[in-house]
Amino acid sequence: MPRSVNHVASRAKRKRILKLTRGYFGARRNVWTVAKNTWEKGLQYAYRDRKNKKRNFRALWIQRINAAARLEGLSYSQLMGALHKAGIEMNRKVLADLAMNNPAAFQAIVKQAKHSVK
């Protein structure tokens, strides 16, 4: 009996992946093995960089808080320690946003933290 191969399904799978590689350069877009490898590698990069994105944003928030804290005469670590001792529970994302967009509110928070530590 002859071997039965489902060409419809295998061709559909190849078409689906080749459609996802549109816009790639050269053979990466239309040569099956190269396109498949590129697409798989792209998924690995996407998974990795979803984690790195969180890391990068946290680092950015810390830099912004540090810059604003130094204008108030504190370092980042001194400010975070003072906030912790004062019982001010505010995450770095919100602090960085206040430091950038509402300096008066940030100064008030720093003043409250300084006042409660002394």
C-alpha cells in the first residue's frame, strides 16, 4: 500500500509560517528552513525580551528617582530607606512618574520622608 501523506496540512503549516516571516530580508522570508529557523529564533528573542523589558523599566525608574532625589539633597538609597522608615508605601513606577511630571508632589513626599526619619 502506498504511503499516505497529508500534503494539505503540511503545506498549510508552511504557508502559515512563511506568512509570519514576511518583511524579513532575503532568504529569511521565503526559503522554508531558513524562514522557520528565523521565526523560531524570533520567538526566543520575544520571550527573553519580555523579561528584559521589565528589568529595563525598573532601572529607568530608579535612575529618574535618583536624579530627582539628588536635587533634594538625598541619594536614591537614602530616599528609599527614609520612605520605608516613614511607612510610605509607594512603588518605583509611581515615584518616577511623580519625579518627572509633578516635581512639587515628589518634593512633598521627600519632605514627609525626611521629617518622619528625624
